[in-house]
Amino acid sequence: MYTTNLLALRKSRKLTQAEVAVRAGISKSYYSELESGKKQLNHEKMDALAAALECAVAELLGELEPLMPTEPSVVVEGSQPNPYVTAAKLGSLSEADLQLVDQLIDRLVKK
């Protein structure tokens, strides 16, 4: 169940409930209720929580073994962006903006 995964992922990354909540853009109390099973996780929040915990949604739901190390990531100047965080950011873009991003990616891949 995802509640166990939320707790395990959060602890493995040495994050507090408040830190995960801020990263996911939700209240600490809502996150606490998700982790304790008092609230149900909706599809809208899955991507944000996965990005906050730097994991895939499938990993969050227990459908996939961890893809990333359990240690929290350290941002180093010039390092590669986290694809889960990037994907979560894309989810908030308009359709027109997504088309622009898609075109940019196509141009970069053709280089």
C-alpha cells in the first residue's frame, strides 16, 4: 500500500513530513493524513509526491522496485536534472507550452 511506501521513501531520503509537503505543494497536515492512511491519495497529487520524493509514481505505489538510491540527492552545480522532478514540472504547463517543449526536445535530439 502506498502509505507504507510514503513513509519508507520519506525516511530513506531523510526528509520530514513538512519537507515533503513543501516539495509537493501540499499542507503538512494533508501529507501526514496521507502517510497515516486517513486520506486517500488522488491522481492529481501522485505526480507531485513522486517528484517530491524523487521517485516514479509506480515506485510510490509499490508497483516497482526503487529506481534511485535511497540516499537523498545532492544538487551539484552542473549536475543532471532529476527526470521525475522535471516530469512533474511539465504537468503544470499549458498544452501550447508542452508543444514548445516537445519541439525543443526534438531539436536537441537531432543535434
